[in-house]
Amino acid sequence: MELGLFLAYWPWFSPEEQFEYAVLADRLGLDSLWVSEAWGQDAVSLLGNLSARTENIALGSGLMQIPARQPTATAMAAMTLDVLSNGRFRLGLGLSGPQVSEGWYGVGYKKPLGRTREYIEIVRKALDGEKVTADGDFWTLPLPEDQGMGLGKPLRMLGRPVQERIPIYVGAIGPKSIEQVGAMADGWLPTMVNPRDPNILLDPLRRGAESAGRSITDIRIAVSAVAAVADTEREAREAVKPWIVFYIGAMGAKSKNFYVELADHYGYGDSARECQDLFLAGDRLGAANSLTDELIDTFAIATTPDKLESRVAEFEAMGANELICCPCGDSAGKERTIRALAALAN
């Protein structure tokens, strides 16, 4: 199993931290480095910068947001990043949620499965060097003659990526979305996976793969997990709390939050709902204090040096091909976690 690093987006990591930890991870031999975007930092710009600062580590977008760009623009960005990194790029895509899609981008969050399918099909056509055409519910390429100036024609992207096939990963956590990943994506980027009880997420991935005549082994499973290595488990849990609070409290509406639903499935729904309620009421400290140790240990790797290897091994045992860890805590704690992971990777 590959071990990678997730450096998220501002303000969780400053630009200086992202540069420092990226170079460190590259030097220490970690396999991949991923960054994301929400409604601030742009992933493409940062990945271009990181491609110049690193030499060997794979670079991934985890995730580039589908409502942020036309699919052909995403294909151009992916091709460019692959060339700049000399074939090290992995394209991770995701819809984000309705609050971001509609509130930040002004893009309606309707028919998400159909939108994702069309988007990936267009991106793949462009990256494969085909003339791009589309006739779907969301994109029509080229525009019909009665729209615009009537001069559109199918175009083939100028330039080619270094890799024969840039892998397309999709971030998905809902059952139907996971099924779609199994049916058409090269990789899957889930977060907050409980490796001791993974089948609530793996079952739909397996169904989707089988529906397309594939096997679950045809999909790269790249689990993202917040992580902290400290002298005591208590210190490590404190370090990861802010991330768990953010996902449970902010990543979704009160009536529809897949992370709360996952916690409920694992038997920690009361703690998750209390955390969500307190966060939405503005009490972030109370939200953090409401998290039980059991819930934290389900959704994060919060451990001591002597137990890290066994915690990481749980993800390999569930079938993950990649484990992408987001180091938590202060600067010293983040660096300690990165070095501990690198020691395992080598």
C-alpha cells in the first residue's frame, strides 16, 4: 500500500507549510502528495507551484471541484500539470456539496450523478486526444448552430500529457455516488473510512464495478485520513479534533450530512449529532469536547509511534491501495507525523 500526504487548503495549512511539507515528503520518499480546494485556495495554481518544487512524488488534486470549471478546462489543467510534473499528476474530482456549488459557484446541485458522468466522459475524451463532442443534459459541445455564432466545431486538445492515461479519481461518500465510481473511475477518494468496518462503503463500490463488468480490484482505493502521532493517544486525539469537527459540523447541511450518517452507522450517532448541533450554534469548543474517543478513533489515525504501524495496516487489510494522511497539530506535530509515516513507507 502506498503512503501519501494530504495538505488540504488554506487556512488549515499556510502556503509556507505546504511548500515545506511537500519538499520534505518528496525527500523522505512518500508516494504521493495531494491538495484540495473549497472556497479559497485554488488547487491548480498550487499544484503547478509544487510541481516545480518536487521531483519524484506523485501530485494529486484531492479534489478539484466540478462546478468550478468547464470539463475541457479541467482537461487542459490536468494535461498541463502532467507535463510540468513530468508525468506525476493524478486527477481527483468531486462535486463538493450544494452549499458550495450553489452558494459559491452559482451552479445548481441537480442530478449530481448525471453531471459527474458527463463531466468525466468529456475530460477523458479530451485527455485521450479525441475530438471532443457531447450531447447531454449539462454540456453540448460544440454548441448547436442556432446558438452563439454557429461557428463551433469539434476540437482536439493541443498538447498531450506525459502519461498514456492520467488516472481520474472521484471523491464520493454517498452510496449511489460510490456505485458510479465503481462503474467508471480509475480511483476512489473517500475520507473518514472505518477500516474495521468498511463494507458500508465498499459494497456499493463493488456493485458499481460489477455493473460495468469490472472488479473492485480495477479501482484504486485511495483513503484519506486525518492523522496525528504524539506521545500519548490523548494528545493525538486533541490534534485531530478540529478536522473531525469541521467535517461533521460544516461539510453538509444539518438535514443531510453523510459523515453524521456514517457515524450513526458505526454506533456514534449521538456524539456526531451533538457535535453538529454545537458547531452550527457557533460553539466550536463545545463541539470538539462532545466527540467521544471511540468516534475519533473510528474516523482518524490518532496514535502513538509504537501503534502507528498497526493502525496503518488496518487500511491495507481493508483493501486500500493508497493511504493519504493529513497531518494534524502544531508545526512540530505535523512534521513528526510526516516523518513517522515516511519511516513506514521505506
